[in-house]
Amino acid sequence: MTIFKYTLIKGLRNPATLIFNCILPLILIFIRPLWVGEAIPFSGFGLMVMVIWGGSFFMAQGVLNDKEDGAITRILAAPVSMLRYLTENLLAYMVPLTVQIVLVSTIGLILYDWSLMLALALFICYTVFMISSVAMSFAWNCMFKSKQSSFSSFSAVVTFGSFVSGALIPIAFFPEGIVQHIGAILPAFWVVRGINSYLDVGFSSDYWISVIAMLLFTIAFLLFGGKRRMI
């Protein structure tokens, strides 16, 4: 069994992964008020960001699982390079997340008469954010030796990030000034900004700047995580 298949199967056996990657996205996309009309302060677009973020973290916990049960030592003892191990792990994390993004975009086209351009804009934003979230989760998990400490600290980051990024409550509700820009230190801020930009004016410079910002975060997280000692 390749590392990719091993990681994918092991990740999908995690109940939390199944909830975030299969159940929650389907529940959200079928709640019409979240996607059509004024579902204030919550919207399906922002809640989907949180689902992707959570799903990315639980999939990336495979790194910690391999550390705890010694699997990483056995894998690297074989003729397998660290680069191959990391690459196949990251690809395995992205598969179920990509599937849910495709499903949400497709169902939105059917149920809510989204235009092809809107579906494409969401697909691009969510996919780039997913890649950035996987990279962030991977880097985060590489800093810890136990799942408990990693989960508790990351939960605080997600809770804080969901508010300051505008995923839960629109940033327009915050006091004017620096408070509205604190979330810029996280990829979630930029995916929300990108989606809002498209909903307001379509594909624009703000939209593409948001996409580029998430890609830069991805590079930074991968560079950081790739330098951490794995064993």
C-alpha cells in the first residue's frame, strides 16, 4: 500500500474527519436560508470556510498519529524519502476536501441557480483556502507530540480566527480601524474577502489579491512545517 493510500484510509477512519468532510458540508448546502437571502449574521459561505478549516486540521492529524504509533519511523526506515512521505501525505489530506468543494459548488448550481462563474469563483477560493489550511494544519501538527495538546490549542486559533476573519460575523459589524484587519494574519480572512469581493463586483483585483495571499501563506506554512524534525 502506498503512503498516499495508507494516509487517506487512515484519515477517513477518523469520525471527526467524516463529519467535517462528508456530513457537515451536505447539511450546510441544503439549508437554503444560509445561501439565499439575508441569513444574518451567519451565511453558508462563511460557515463553509470553518468546515474546510476543521476538515483540514483533522486530516492533517495523520502526522501526529504516525508519530505516536511509530509508523513514521517504520516508513522512513524503508527506501522512502522524507519529501515523498510529506508529499503523499499532503495530497491524501486534500482529496476528501476537494470532493466536498466540488459537491458544494455543483449542488449550489442546481439548487440555487448559481451562475457558472459564481460556482467557479467559489471553487477557486475554497480550493486555494483548502490547500492553505492543509499546509497550516500540517505545520501546526508538526510542532506538537500529542493530539490533545495540538487539538486544544488549534481549537482556540480556529475560534479566534473565525471571528476576526469574518467567517462567522461580517467584518462590517466590527468597529472601524485596526480591529477589522486583525484577521489578515490568517488565510481565513483572505478567503472571506475574496468571496465577498466576487459577490460585490465579480472577478476583480481584490479577488485575485486574496487568492495570491492564500498561496503565499501556503508556501510559508510548507516551508515552516517541512523544516520541523519529524522523528
